[in-house]
Amino acid sequence: MSSTEKRGQWGSKFGFIMAAAGSAVGLGNVWRFPYLTGENGGAAFVFVYILCVVLVGAPLLINEIALGRLTGKSPVGAFRATGANGFWTFFGAVLALTVTFVVLSYYSIIAGWTIGYIFTSLFSIKTSFVEFIANPMYVIPLGGLVILLTALIVLGGVSGGIEKATKIMMPMLFGILILVIIRSVTLPGAGKGIEYYLIPDFSKINGMVVLKALTQAFFSLGVGWGMMITYGSYLPKDQNIVTSSLWVAAMDTSVALLAGLMVFPAVFAFNMSPAEGPTLVFNVLANIFQEMPLGNIAGALFFLLLFLAAITSTISMLEAPAAYFMDGKAKWNRKKAAWTVAIVAFLFGIPSALSNGSSEFFSSMHINILGVEKKGFMDIMDYLFGTLFMMVVVLATAVYTGWFMKTSTIVDEIEKGAPGFKSSSILGMAPYKIWMFTLRFVCPIIIGLVILNMFGAFGG
């Protein structure tokens, strides 16, 4: 039996696409994308976001999946196997797994909120969002339930657990999206929301809008976390990395676009502001659902949708660090690796659960990095690991594979399942040359601008 077979393999191209798309699709699509769209000009932001996914996000996605399949290893092993020194291994792989683990710890808490809101919506229980997230008797057990469900799926293995679960959950997610969209767009006054979301006012596009759209594209596609390298390591050699990556990007973007079509008609129908920020989904929409006919069912379906989006992401967040322990010198079995990561992530997530009002210590702690002020343990973790360090990993991975790896190695790997990657022509150039130019020059420059923007280099 080969080492790849021992680690596990995707049973089909469809299974891989569902799993990888599930990894990419998360709260960033259904929660973060709508409120960023509302804050940044509606359809104008959507237009820029789609361009960012096509021109920058997809090439980075191809890069990470190819690196994983080339080596058949999780991120640390993948960097070491391709000759990376300690510097590149740390910033491209060790930091990536650290980011994924820390994000899993607090992301599971947010995912737990969605479970709570399924029931408050279904039974029309009026609750304050601020009071709900500040109650440790709710948020800690619900976060633990998310971790438990995630671990049970990961324990089933690559094909029998992750692939099987996501092949069920992803179609469910799309089905629920369509149902809630139908309810939303048929509300009286919904037309204003559809117009705001689909008809761009290009005068609203500025540098800040572009940078926020770029950042969202990175977050949404799941690059920079080590998850796509891990999932790529389970991909058979005869699968087409290019078309698979494009399918993943298309599905991820489709969920975000459909989420906007679900949110804004309802927001405008009830004369609410689209620029409510992070509370748009949990606070504003929850109240809207309680006001509309059959709103309890629509609300419960909506938060079930959020939960499905979240759990398909936590699966990959747990799998990536677990794969490190399975691939490493200790050669842990899947059961030991999955439970260890799950238990430690749950314990590390408790401070995040307590940082929204239930603990003065965790709620009031703050940092200031080059003028950027963050308050509360969860917000600090999200800024450092879910934002800053993630961008550093994306930059390190692009620079390493673009400049320090042997170029032909990764190009040949992509060519194996994608004949014509080196020999066909797009606008008079071979596809691999366009891809390498983007990876070497376009991506590092843009990622660098995003990082500078995080520290206020461009104002706003």
C-alpha cells in the first residue's frame, strides 16, 4: 500500500471539489461578505470582488493545491520536501498551521452562535445578540458541540468522513440559500435591495474598496491557512488541478453572491441600513425574520445555512493540524490526532467565548500594533491570526513557490492532470507563463499593499 493510500485520498473529483469548496465556504461568505458589501458601495464592491477572485485568488488557490499534491504531505512536510529552509518552512507552513488552529478555536464559538439562533428563530424567542454572546452557559457548550461534530466527521477519514459529509452538506447549503432567497426577494419593497446589490455605481470604487475586496477574496477562498495544501495532498495525480481549483473558486464566490441576494432585499424591504457592519446578520436580520410572515421558518433555515457554512470550514481547520501529527515523526493515528487537536482547540477557545462581556479580563484586554487598536481576546486573535499572520503566510507561500522553488517542478505537477497547461495558448501565451507571472509579481505586490493597508498606510 502506498503512503498516499495510507494517508487517504479523495474518492472522486466531485468529492474533492465539494470538500475544498466546503473548506473555502464559511461564515466569511454568508456573514462577512454581505456586511462588507453593505459598507462599501453595494454592487460596486461586488464587481471589484469578482475581479479579485479571478485575477488573484484563483492563481493562489491553484498554487496551494499543486504544492500539496506534488509532495503528498501537509504544509510543513510539503515545504520541507521541496527544499525549503527554516525561514520559509516557518512562515509558509508552521505559521499557517498555527493560524488555522487558533482560528478554529474562536471560529467554533461563532459557529456555536448559529446553532443557538436556529432555535431562537424557530421558536420566535426574542433575544438580544449582545446578551446572548455574553452568556457563557450558552456559548461555551455550543462551541464545544461544534468542535465535537467536527471531530466526529474528521475521524471518518478523508473519503469516508470529510468527503461524504461535504457531499451532503454543500448541496444542502445551496438548497437552503435558494429557499431563503425566494422568501427575501418576494417581500414588498425588496426591489430596492436588489437594485442596490446588482446595479453598480462605479463612482463608489476607490482604493479602500479595492483593498477590502482583495482582503475578502483571500479570506473567502481559504488561501494562507494550510488547508488547501492539506486537501491537495489527498488529490489523485490524474485529477485536473486547474479546473478543480476554478470550480472551487466559482462555488465559493457563488455562495457569497447568493448570500448578498438573500440579505439585501430583506434589509431594504424593512427599511434597515445595509451598512450595519458585523451585526448585520445576527442582529438586524434576526429581527427582520421575526417581523415577516413565516419568518421563524425562514430565520431557522438561514441560521442552519450559516451553521452548514461554518462546519464545512471547521472540518478543514481541524484536518490540517491533525494531518501534521499524522505525517510527522510521531506518526499519530487519525483518532489520536483528531481528538488531541479538537480538545486543545476547545480549551483554547474558552477565552474567546468569555471575551464578549462575560469576563471583564478577557473582554477588556487590548493591543495596539502600529496604531491599530483591538479590544477583547477574540478580536485580538482574529486580527493577529485570522488577518495579519494569514496574509503573511499567503505572501510567504507565493514568494517561495514563485521564486525559491524550482519552477518546472510545480508546473509539471499541474500539467499532469491538465494537459495543455504548458503547451496551449491564451492571448498568445502559454497558461503556465500567465500563472507564473501572476504568482511572482502580481500576487506579492497586491498582498504587500493589503498588509500595508492594515496598518493604515493608505488612510481610512
